[in-house]
Amino acid sequence: MAQQQVFLLSLSSSLSLAHPSSSFSSSSSSSSSPSSLLLRSSSSSSFRTIQASAASSSSSSQKTKVVVTRERGKNAKLIKVLANHAINCLELPLIEHTKGPDLDRLPITLRDITFDWIVITSPEAGSVFLDAWRAAGSPQVRIGVVGAGTARIFKEAVQSSSQALNIAFSPSKATGKVLAMELPKFGDGICKVLYPASTKAGCEIEEGLANRGFEVTRLNTYSTVPVHDVNTMVLVEALSVPVVAVASPSAVRAWVSLLPEAEGWDHAVACIGETTALAAKGHGLKNVYYPTNPGLEGWVDSIREALRVHDRLEKVHIGSSEILTSRVILSPT
């Protein structure tokens, strides 16, 4: 395991809750019909029927161990890294990004106002910003990013426009709260910050910076929404996979909304960071893992730790079942 420490927010203490997960192929056949409305209306008995159906339909010799849930087209890197650890994935995109109400204002604002800092807190915010920045004529800017994953979005842009894009700050811990505490302030005058954000992002960054005397302009440039259609067969498979990997509170909400009975699903959730983990816990999910520092490396560590715990509990469950079977066979008639 890499140096990031993996935390378990909550794990059921009773080993009797553990049960073997079914085996699935990530390349299973698909149906075109959406399932979210159908499955949300299922009773608890229907939920058990769905899980049993998923288990009985498994024909692959390799187990699918992780459900990856980022927007379609953005799961490849995680899938590749997990494959290097012999971990097979099932792709189930849960969210998609849409235009925010302030998107059209972003290039105009970049042309008309000079900011001391541009604060970027996610890869999607970075991609949206770069499009607007180019539309504004690529003005000189100083950028603070929340972490390594966000910084990578700017790598190519920095190489092609090194004089205009200055990636000058990243906090000691990749969270918005720490960024707001640590962002350097220049001089004794007003320090202006532009914060292009998701409409669903909290207020801790602008509030934290304002409390330190920064003047913050927040523009809601994009939003995240649940995917409109979820393939029934893929969702049936996902319900029995041991670990679901999520990268945002929006993905957590989308996953919970698809569960026929949230309390009937007790597999693990591996979160990219603490903010997403707290959202998962807040929605009642039990086995929640996250790394100390958000990012791909720590996320992979959390996924692997969740799988190790799952495998241990599964062995205990199987061992208990074998003991019980032996006692039944040997008991006198």
C-alpha cells in the first residue's frame, strides 16, 4: 500500500452480516431499457430476488470486484490502474456534467478583470475553465489547484502556454477547507480571487477566504446531474459487486437513489476523499473507505483495503457455513 493512510468510517461488527459476493463479467450483455424507476419501487423481497438473480446469472471465471462510477469516458485511468492489481471492474456511470448558469460570464470576466488567484478545485472545473480561458484570449493568470488530480488537467495547457498559465499553489492537504486556510495573500491590499465552481459545491472556500480578507468572485460554471438512463442488466450486476468506487457527493446520491432498499445493501463504498466519504456516511452507507489525501493513488489504496476486508469476511462466512454443514451431517438421527 502507498503511504496514504486508509480510513474506515464504519464497518459492521457482526461477521454474520458478511456474505459471498457473486461473480460477474464487466463485459456482460446489456439491455437498452432504463431501470431506475423500476428498481426504486421494488420491495425488500424484490431486492433479494434481484441479488439472487444476479448471483445465478454469473458465468465468468473472473470476478468483477469494483464498480466504477465516474462520467462516461472518465473511468479508463482508474480501470487501468486497478487492472495492474488484477482487479476487474464494471463501468456504471452515475453522473454527467451540464452547463452552469454562469458559464457564459466566465470568459468575459477573465477578459475584463485581473485576479490575483484563480482557484480550481476539481478536474471538471479545470476543463471548463481552460475552455473559457482560451475563449478569453489566454490572459495571464495565477492558478491555485486543490490537488494532483486537478493539476494534471493543466499539464498540457501549461506546456503550450507557459507564459500565461502559472500553476502557483496547491495546499498541504487536497481539500477546499485547507486551500482556503493556506492560499497565499499578497500585500496589504485587496487580494482578488476567482472561483469557478460547480453549482453543487459548498461555500467553505469562499467563506474561508473571505474570513481571511480575500475578495472572492464565485461563478457556477457547471453542474452534475444523475444519468438519465441506467442499464438494467448492468445495475443488477453492480448490486452484487463487493466495492463501489465514487468520486463525488453527487455520485453517492445517484447510487443511493438506485438502490431498491438502501438498508438491504451492505457492500463497501470506496471514496476518492473525505468530502465524498462524509456524504456516503450521511446517506446511511455503512462500509465507507477513503484516503487521507484525495487523489488516484489513495483512492486505489482505499479500494484495495475494502476488498481485503471483504475477502476476510467472506472467508469467515464460508468457514462458518462449512462447520454448520458438517454438524448437520454428523448429528444423530
